[in-house]
Amino acid sequence: MKIYIRSTGNISPQHSLDKDAFFLSRIKTSGNFFKSLEPDYDKFVDSKMIRRMSRIVKMGVAAALTCLRNAGIENPSAILTATAYGCLEDSSVFLRRMIEFEENMLSPTAFIQSTHNTVGAQIALLLKCHNYNNTIVHRAFSFENALTESILLLRDGMNPVLVGAIDEITDDRHEILSRFGLYRKPEKTTGNIAGEGAVFFLLDKEPGNNPQVVLTDLQTLYKPEDTGEVQKAILAFLQKNDVDIEQIGLVLSSHTGNEKMDKSDNIVLKSIFQGKPNFPFKSLCGDYPTASGFAVWLAVIIIKEQRTPTWMTELKLPVKNIFIHHNNANTHHSFFLISAV
Amino acid sequence: MSGQIFVAGLGIVSAIGNNLHSNFQSLCEEKAGIGEMQWLSSIHREELPVGEVKCSNGELAKATGLSSKLPRTTLLSSIAAREALLDAGWKNNQTLRTGFISANTVGGMDKTENFFKLFSKNIKSGRLADVVHHECGAVTELVADFLGIRDFVSTVSTACSSSANAIFTGARMIRAGVLDYALVGGADALTRFTLNGFNTLMILDKELCRPFDEDRHGLNLGEGAAYLLLASENGLKQLGKRPYACVSGYANANDAFHQTASSPEGTGSFLAMKGALENAGIQPSDIDYINLHGTGTQNNDIAEGTAIRILFDPAFPKMSSTKSFTGHTLGASGAVEAVYSILAIHHGIIFPNLRLITPIKEFPFQPVTVCLKNQIVRHVLSNSFGFGGNCSSLIFSAT
């Protein structure tokens, strides 16, 4: 069974809602975090409803609605939402008030919006969609596991499936993760940059009118012993899908600019993908556990458009297959193969 | 023809017992575990009864050898998950694939609360060790590492229906042949965050909760963890064990009505129950027992009861809400009640709905109020409905 990626909707630090702008210019950040370019949400949802939504919900809902509009679908058979951190802003607000007012005089709004399934629930509510609805919250495998479940749902006859990944940067998240030493120090030019984004895909087992891109396969690898195990897993993955290195037009890698973290990715590139065009996708969206959603979007749009973004080294067209290696902190590896139909 | 999904092992820790056997005994003896909080620290101690697991973090840690500094949800999860594996006689096997799909809603929030006490005053303070396991997924991974499961590890979080969704994610993976074993369920510890959150919604009963009673005043929060080891036919053969039951049907629907409230006609509940019956290929009249979501709030019990009335009229199966024993264990509740549903099949016992005095007037049925033994229980429907309209129903059947 082929899994067609019929449409996408992406709110990210790049011009991802406007493909021409995206191919033309790339946004860079001078600081150590990358926030999304947020659209005018009134174009997506009634302004009264928008005012009640938190930022992560707005981003998620707008990305999901864009994706459905692009496919001309009103109601999917299933909505799957992936988020590693959930609705952090509302969690922080409720937590801070609870501590400050010593468990007195609290209002329910922030609590209500803090549950991890808020984005998926709000999408269902807006669409009046009573169909299957699930939220996966498994760190850097959140999106991967949601995709895996989507494939099983498609096989079980639920068609099409709306699946997406959302995570937000908040002041508290950035402060805390910075204290863990995760991000680039102000005076340095190397090191990770924090990121965020909301991206949705409409997966379908029917080709639709204009099929262009398929999700050939994905696989996760949890806590490998060493880089050798990662290499072995990638080779087995390619072999299982009957794809030669020669047939891969682009490799999207997880390089973050943190030398220590990038070491394993460098070994993989040199040993398996020597001479292949490679692009570090986190340089566009920043580093966060569900950044693989952005990587899949990037692969889809390059295959669909069959052109090279002006800011990327010229690709040999047509690009038939794009391989994504998502690596989060060397504990969570995942591999994706996105292909032209 | 898709294969059967067998329940080969069970594990549970809740307010009414620290293992499967003690939970079963408390159910049979009609002993609830809800009362004044002893381990959770909150200004609401004397005002809001809760269903706590009767152990300190130190005692829970000692039982597993894990650090007592880990989130309480991790400690609860590790105890129940290990019990389910031991019960099934599961061993880590190179040739068969095992997944761990666990649900929770609070993650390491109990520790994050400590962190924020200092952090909210000064962003450079607070022990980082207290937030390192904040994520829901972190809780699952600590337990996966403890158990040695690596093939597939995932976390589901859909509020109060979380672990029901974890159960049928695993069931679907076994049916699809992706996994041979799936350890599925969920855990949630009581935290100030959730207690105060539910308190702001004004749906907590200051007395012991009375699900499906005309004079019900809300829910009591509880905590716990419960897991089922699901096995494929081949997986079951390797264990050489008689299964407790099989997972025969599941469905998930969204109420799409309101972020926290259920629609008065219980659209989501109705669709979930109807979908599960269709998935199992059985009729409403085949159901011998419904383990109700039955939180004891005005809104839930009316919505759920209305959906049951529409779907089952005129012949209503026996039913009860075991939240009257454990309180509402949130992300664990779907799995806690799945374990009770399976025990009902295995022992032929219908557990009662405690403290029910006046059944809800609108309904032509009422829950069971005493423990019924020597029953024939072939098919059990277990309901879990949550915030965000997430409604899930599971059907377990005798093998």
C-alpha cells in the first residue's frame, strides 16, 4: 500500500506558508532561538475564537486548516497530533499562579488549555469532526509514532488521516533548557538554536487528482549503543525499501551546530552518504523534539516542486528520493524516506 | 483474517491495593480507598478526599530499586508494568518484538512544582534535576529502560481517556503484526497541579463521590497505574500461558462539543461505544457488563447515561463505576478499569458501584450496588471519556 502525502500546512520560522517566498529567501536568526512566522489568524478562524486560543493552539489549528484546505478536504477520518512538550505556556501560567497564590483564587482557563490534547481537540471542535482523535507525546518520537499509527489507521480503512507535529518555545522553556546548556551562548557562533513549529500532513492511500509525493517508509531507533548501530540500521532500512544510495537525491541531516552532538551525524554522512547533497534541516527550524515534522515538510515540497531553493546548493533534478536522518541528542534516531510518485 | 489479541498478564497499583490480588480482594470486599490525603501536600487536605496509593515515594522506590527522587508517576508505572510482565512470564526475546505504550497526563509535574517554587521567584534558581523528567514521554522512557523494552516505545496523552487509547494503539499494532507483545496501559500520580485544576472547574466532590446517583456532587481524584501485556497468537504460545481474555473491540470518537464539557446527548460516548461494538462484531445485547466512565460529575453521568439509554434500550446490561473505589485516576483510569473489566470476565464477578442511594431519575436502568458472584461474563464494555472530547470504548471478551 502506498501512503500519499496529499497536502501540507506548515507554520515555521521560515516562509513556509508561501512556497515562492520560501524557495527565494531563507530566514536566519542572530540569537539562539528561532520563532515561527505567525500568520494573521483571522484568516483561519473566527476572531472571537482566536482570542480564546493560546499561541500553540493557534499555530496548530492554522497549520491543520491550511493542510485540509490545500487538499480540499473538510473532514479527515482521523486526526493525530504529536507534541513533545504540550501546551507549555498554559502549564506555566497555571503553575506560577498556583504557587504565587498558594492554591487560592485560581481560574480554570489556563488549566483547561494545558492538557496535551488541546490542539487535537480544538481542531476537532472547529471541524465538528467526531472521528478518531489521538495525541502522541513521546519526546523526539512523538511525530514518528503518530505517523506509524497513521499508517496503521490507513491500512484499517480510515482514509484520509490528518497528522501533525506542534511544539512551542516559551520563555520558561528557553530559560530552563538554556540552563541545561542546550543552546548557543551569546558570544559563540556554534551550538544549537532552539526552535518551534506546527506542521500538518494529509495522508491518503488513494492517489487523489495530482499525486506527487509518497511516504515510502519510516523507522525509529531508540538509544543505540553506538554510531555503528545507527549505521547498520540505516543500511538495513534502505535495503528493506530497495533503495540504492544512488537513487537518493538529497539527505536531510540533524546537524545542530553543536560539535559534540554532530559527531555521530558526521560519521553517518561520511560513511553512508559520501558525495551526496546534504542539508542540515534544523538550520531552518531550530532544534526541538518534533523538528522531524519540518524535515518531512521540506522533503515533500522539494519533491513536489522539483526545484532547488535558491539558498541551497543546486540539486540534480529530478529528485526521486529524500532521506531524512532525525537525531535528537543521540538517544532518539529516526529515518524517513520520502519519494516522488 | 486478522489475529486475536490476548491479554496474557495484568499489573496494577491503586488506592485499593498495591498489586493485582489486593485490588481484586478490595473490589470483592467492597472496600474503597478514598479518604483524606496523606502523601500529597496541599491546602485542600481536609476539604478534598482523594484516592491515594498507600505508599510514600520512598516505599514505591524501594519496591523497584529505582530512585525515590523520580516522579511519582514513574514509580507507580514501574511497579504495575513489572507486575504485568512477571504475571505473563514475559522474557526479553530477541526474535519477538515487544512494545511499551504507556499513557499519562502529568509526567513529572510533581517535581516541576518543586522546581517552580524557586524558579518562579528567580529564573536562575530551582534544581534542574527536578525538571529533567518533566515530559510525559520521559516518564515512559524511564520505565521502558527499567524493563529493558526498546523495540517500540510510545506515550499517549488524551486526558482522561489516555490509557484506553494506549491499550488500543497496542492492540492495533498486534493485529497488524507489527508487534508480538504490547505492554499497554498508563499511570498518573496525584499532583497539586491537577488537584487545583479540577478544583477550579468546581467538579470535585467534598465527600466521597457517588457516581450515577441523583445527588452526585462531582468526582474524587485518584492515582495509580495499570498495565496489560497483550500478546499475539504466536506470542501467547511462547509464554505457554492461559490468557485472561482477549481485546475484541475498540473505538475512539470525538464529542467535538466543548473543551471540557460533554455534549448533553453524549454524542462522543455514543459513537465510541457503538464503534467498539461494530469493531468487535457483536450486538449491544451481547454485553454482560459495562464498566462505566462514571466520574460522578453532573455532566459526565448524564451524557454517558443518555448515550447508554439510546444504544442499549430496552435491555440494559449490568453496570458500575469502579471510580467509587479508586477515585478518578485520570491518565491511568482507562487501564485501571480495563484490568477490573478483565477480572470480571476471569472470575465471573460484577463489581459494585459504591454509595449509590438514589439512581438518576431520567434513566430506565441503574448500576449494580452489591458485588455479584457466579455470573457469566463474556463481553465487557469499558468506557473512558476525557477533556477535549476524546471518547474511547474498549471491549474485552472471554476466550
